[in-house]
Amino acid sequence: MPTRLDRIDLKILKELQDDGRMTNVELARRVGISAPPCLRRVRALEEAGFIKGYRGLLDEKLLGYEVTVFAMVHLNSQADADLAAFEDFVRKQPFVRECWMLSGEIDFILKCVAPDLRSFQAFVGELTAAPNVRNVKTSLTLKNSKDAPMVPLEPGQAG
């Protein structure tokens, strides 16, 4: 796979982001090439890591996760072993949907979902008691004004 994406590669990526369930024949039609080279390109994009996987986007509220909260975590130590231990702890927590290490005052920000506030409060108790956690500050979300899980792919972006 070339390190540079051409116009067709970008079209493929955009179309797959919009609808990852379409057939290769439909994808090829949308990007203006025949099916065999389209499939080769998709496989090459997958192998090169541009396409990390395919999944359905679910509605957490319809599935009973009514509460979304951001938790800002400050650790006692930023030694590599302590950071790794915290990350390992977080990976095992089903309510944590995203975990980002930050620079600055806060070490990590976690995006969490829970069925209700009581469940989230119990999780915060576990989080606060985790090794090396100095403090946890939380912010309950009121509304999501934008949810764009896709990567922006603009015309002329090909390298």
C-alpha cells in the first residue's frame, strides 16, 4: 500500500464511513471503479491500518444507558508503571467507553455511560479507590450537540 492516498482511496474511505455494510459492488459503483480493483484497494487499506475495523453504532439510551458522564482523573504519580496500571484498570471497566491521557492538570479523561446515577456513583467509588488515583471530578452531560465518530475526509486531502 502506498503511504499516500489517492482520490479513489479517499472516496472508498468516505463511503465506508458513511455505510460500512454496503457490498463491494455497490462501493465500486459509488467510487467509479470496477469491483475487483475496489476489493483490492479495500484490502490494502485494511492491511495498511487505514481501516481499523467495522462495527454497528448503537444507541446507548435505547439499550438502557441513560447517563453519560465525563470523569477527570488526577493520579498521584505519572511514572510509566503507574500510568500503565491505571490504563489496565480502565480497560476492564465496562462503563468506561473512552479513556484519553491528557497533558496538563488532569491526567486522564474518561467518557462513561451507566444505566442510572446510582450505578455511576458506585463506579466512581471503585474509580476513586483504584491504585494511584488522587482525585476524580465528574461532569454529568445534559445534552449531546454533536456526535461525529467519522474522520473528516476533505476533497484535495490526498497526499
